Amino acid sequence: MSAKTIQMTIDEALLVDVDDVVDSLGTSRSAFIRAALETALRSYRIQKMDERHERGYRLHPVQPGEFDDLQAGQAWGVE
């Protein structure tokens, strides 16, 4: 995988916070920001999947009795 150098603008106060964390982790700004972006992208993808699932259940709600066979076969450990 090749890397590209980018230029970005960041508020000074945020940069101070980033530098504090970077120092405490013993990493670089670049590594920290890459990890933060990966986390943000993962969160975005999960949010989009949740929205898709919600839309699907709204369009096709669970019908009464739809999962009765599945639930009857499960052991919940409660007596």
C-alpha cells in the first residue's frame, strides 16, 4: 500500500490536545491521525449498516410468530 502526503488545517487548541496524546502514547501525529481516521470510517460504516437494517425492518417488520421456531429451540439457562 502506498501512502500519500496531505496537508490539512487544524485548530491550534485541537493540535495541542493531539500533541499531548501523541506524546503520552509515544507515537507520531501521522500515526495518531491515521488511527483516528480509521476509527471514524469504521464508525461511519457501522452507522450506515444500522440505518440500512432499521430501514429494512421498517419496510418489512417482523411478523407475529416469525421467529417462534427459532426461539423454542434455544436454551437460555433460565429455569
